[in-house]
Amino acid sequence: DTGVSQNPRHKITKRGQNVTFRCDPISEHNRLYWYRQTLGQGPEFLTYFQNEAQLEKSRLLSDRFSAERPKGSFSTLEIQRTEQGDSAMYLCASGIAVSYEQYFGPGTRLTVT
Amino acid sequence: DQQVKQNSPSLSVQEGRISILNCDYTNSMFDYFLWYKKYPAEGPTFLISISSIKDKNEDGRFTVFLNKSAKHLSLHIVPSQPGDSAVYFCAASARTQGGSEKLVFGKGTKLTVNP
């Protein structure tokens, strides 16, 4: 399967713990996006990379959130000191610079207890 | 404020009939629009898109219409099939200075196609 993959698919953590999610984009895609989706809402943009450079961050991305794409391939999203409000589906998407289309992975569902 | 609005949370149609899903937007800077389909426990799947320089794009059973003056677009599915039952998201994008083309999504419309 050559689509976008995300790991883990589900994560349950206690409030205050740190969590890290991984996204592997489609191999030839140089753009990688993170979105968050809560119940009854559409996905909301968090941040975006072109190759290894993080070029845009949403105001939704508080100081507790950090994302990296060290070699321009896979990306990680870390949430420090998790809060119950962080419970959501975290979606990763990839694309190429000349196209608007973004292709999404299956998501990581985070539950903070 | 919500820049992309899908005012119908749900829609139910009979198999073989037409499904029409609607979407309105407020930001005149949007120049590209996309529709995604989402099944439970899966990520959104790209369906069809349209550039603001066009008013119609067709791909098999799926057609998207864009009315720029009304800031309105619609997705037509003909004929509807039970496998089309899913949540449909409208998304829009604008070429910002940073060129990210981040997508702004509506809240989705749940389509149910009854056999």
C-alpha cells in the first residue's frame, strides 16, 4: 500500500503525559500537513511542511505542540502535558507543490483521560 | 467565523436517485474547492475538485458545480448507490503568500443512500 500511513491508530493517555504520533506520507510528495478533527467538525489545519521546512503553523498549535519532519520524509507530532481538550482525531495528509489535492492517512485517535 | 459552511448535517436519498450536497463559502480569496468522502474510522478520501476558473467538473457519477457570484458549490451524485453512504466534506483553499494551500473544511453532510 503506497498511501499515507499513521501510527499509532489509537492512543489512550492520562492527562499530563506526553504523546508522539508518526506520519509517513506518499513517497514522492514533498508537502505534509497535520490536521485535527473533533466530533461533529471538519478537519482543522494545524501545520504544514514543505520538505523538511515547517512553513506555517495555526494558532490552534499551542506551545505544547511540536511537529518535525527531519529528513523531509516522515513527520512526528508531539503533544506535551496532554489535556482532555486534546482528545481528537489527528490527521496527516500529503501532497505536491503544484497541486491543491491532499491525500489523507487514516488518522490517530487520541483519548486523554 | 466559519468560512466554509455545509448547512445540511444529513441527507437521505433512495438508491438510483440523485444526491445533491451543498456548500457555501465566505472568503472571496478561495480559488480551489474540493470534496472529500469519509467513512467511520478512516481518513477523508479525495473525490473531486474544481478550480475557480471553471463552473463545472465531472468525474463519472460525480459532478461539482461552482457559482462564484453566489459563493456556492454543490456536489451531484448520479445515480446514488448504497456504498456512497458516508460523510461528505467540502473544502476550500487559497494560494496564500506562503503557498501552503491549507484546506478549510466545512462540518460535513452525512449522506445515507437507502436500498
